[in-house]
Amino acid sequence: MPPSTRRKRQPAKTVLVVDDSVAIRTHVRKVFLSDGFKLCAEAENGLQALDVAAECHPDVIILDLAMPVMNGIDAAPKLKELLPHVPIILFTLHASCLKQQDLTELGISALVSKVVSVEELLREAHNLIAGAGQ
């Protein structure tokens, strides 16, 4: 193919999904991988997420709120300190109980309720990654 007709391809992205539910991690992983993400790393709690994030350097982190060992509220500032330019999306059933200002102070870039489709989560991830690259 001549160089003038080749499309510039964006490098494939990596997502880290942190949730204590295997079913939710599996569903989110399938959606992100089918959309062209190259890697979907997983962790079942915030403490494990710190190790996985340090190893895989994700482009976006999907973080549950309620998890054993270390919850999302405790993990978010530590993840933000480790990877300051990586957007963090809090993906939770308890979205209506949280204030965006409080979340921003914790390093959380966006809040997505688990009652919406995972495709909405994917759209938010793309928007945040695009904004982080500017």
C-alpha cells in the first residue's frame, strides 16, 4: 500500500479493571478488548491494583467503589500518585451517593454508574484518554 493511502493508526490502549466481581471484570474486559484495546489488566481490590498498575502502566483505570482489602476511595489517591496522568473512572452502583467535587480531590476523573451500559463506560474512557493525550 502506498504511504499516502495508509491510515495513521493510534497505538492500542491498555485498561486496568479493578472490581471484586469476576463477572463484572469479565464483561468489561470483553467490551474493551472488542473495541480495540490491546490489554485488559485486572485486579480484585485496590491494593492489588497498585501492583498491577505499576507493572502494566494502563491508559485508563476503571475502579469499583466497594471492595474488600482496599476500596476505590482509598485506592484512587494512591493510584493517582503512582500514575498522575492516567484517568480514573469510578464505576459503581453507589454513584448517586457521591459528589463530583469530593471525587476530583481524590484523583477520580469521572463517575459512571453500573446501572448504565458498559458501552457508556467505554465512551467515557475514550473521552478521558483523548483529553489526557492533549
